[in-house]
Amino acid sequence: MASIARERDPGSSHYQPDPRLQRLHRRQLLSHLGLLALAVTLLAVLFVYPISRIIYTSFLIDGSFSLDHYRRIIEVDAYIRVLRTTLTIGFQVTLICLLLGYPLAYFLASVPTRWQRILIILVLVPFWTSFLVRTYAWMVLLQRRGVVNDWLMSLGLTSEPVQMMYNRMGVLVGMVHVMLPFMVLPLFAVMIGIDRNLIRAAQNLGASPFQAFRRVFLPLSLPGIAAGSILVFILSIGFYITPALMGGRQDTMIAQLIEAQVRDRLNWEFATAIATFLLIVTVIIVAVYNRILGTERVFGEDR
């Protein structure tokens, strides 16, 4: 028994490590390193290299390093206007999705579990439909002789077709339809974990239902608001199909500008400069948003 104790006690001078345990630890270490190397390689190939290549190309003019592309973006009013339109549409889509998605997520988190599954499936239905098909479906509904205008005129709400296409309204409707699930799902994931007994306790202490919601439930749901808003905003500013098909000239977004530079002018360097400029602006906005809201609220934990 004493010899076994000495073998198992690392502090003993007669300690002899078990070769089988050593081989097992070595195999586990190698497997972990292999998985880590695979993950790092995928990140490098799929993310780091493409982004680095875009940033590098944005500084080239005829093979020479230059800042002229960025100077051109800043000095030409048309490009700044497109950037401002892109960010404005992104903020508008995010706000509308939040106003529509918050009550929907609250309702989903309040119904029984068996109904939650059915309703979540209905929320996910747009993901099962082609993006282009959804856009064309809205074009059919919103055009001057479309279904919506026919209903409005048949009900006597308007005497002539309402312009709902090739303007900001068409862009917002099409984008909100696509982006709404990206707001609802993070909100639902946070709300489902909020203990409703806290609301009842607040009401037992004299708070009205609205006060209990505003002072208890709403602060606890801020991580979902933050996550959903950031996700919707970042995805929205990169839209191309919906603004191109349903928007007008005043609703041109940066993705359309990049596509025009590549397709019509074959100016890859300037197109990558526009993309990099948008990336920088987006990072700054998200950093400021994160700074104002607080990192611990975004991730739902204290730092």
C-alpha cells in the first residue's frame, strides 16, 4: 500500500508517472491543438485574409500605395450622401424592427411552451423563402396596381393609387420584413430567461403593471435589445437587392455603389475603398453604441 501511495503522490521521490496516463494526456492535447488549428485556419482563410486583402487593395492605385481613394470619398458630396442614406436607412430599419419585434418577442415569451414552438416556426418562415422571391412578392403587393392599392381604393380610403414603390417606404417595408426575425430571436432568447416572479413581486410592493414592466422587465431585457439592434443594423447597411428593386434614386445604398464600381467601371480598388470606409464607420458606430449602453448590458454579464 505504501508503494502505491508513493506512486500516486507527485511529491514523493519515488513517484513514477503512469505511462498510460501520459499517453492519454498527450493524445488529448494533440486533439485539442488540432481542433484549435483547424478553427484558426478557417478563420484566417474565410475572414482574416479576405478582409485584409480588401483593406490592402483599397490603398492601391495602379499598383502604387495611395490615399486618393479615401480622399475622393470624403471630398465628393455624392459619396457622403450615399453613406448618410445607408446609415439612415439602417437606423430606421433597426428602430422599426425594435418597435415591432419587442412586443412580438414579449408575447412569444409569455405563451405556453407548446404554442411557443409553433409561433417560433412562423417567425422563421421567411428564412425558408428565397430573398429575391420575397422582394418580388412585395413589389407585387405594393405597386400602383398591386393588391394593397386595390384594397385601399375598393374600401374608399384613397381615390388614386398610393406611391409605395421606388421610394423610402418600399425599401423600409422590404427590409423590415427580412430583418424582423433577427430582432425577435435575440429578444426572445433573453426574455424567456427573465423570472416573471420579479414582476409579480414588484406589483405586490405597490407598482402598477406599467411601472413593473418599465423598472423591472425592460432593464432585464436590455441585452436582447442591444444584441438584436446591433445585428439588424450591421446586416441592414449591407443590403443590395431590396434597395435596388424597391428604392428610388434618393435611396441608393453603399452596396449599390460598390456594385456599380465593379460592374460598370471595373474599378476594384475604389470599390474596396468604399467597402473599407463603410467598415470603419460601422466599427466606430458599434463601439460608440457599446460604450454608451455598456458592455455588461450587451453581453448580459458584469465585467
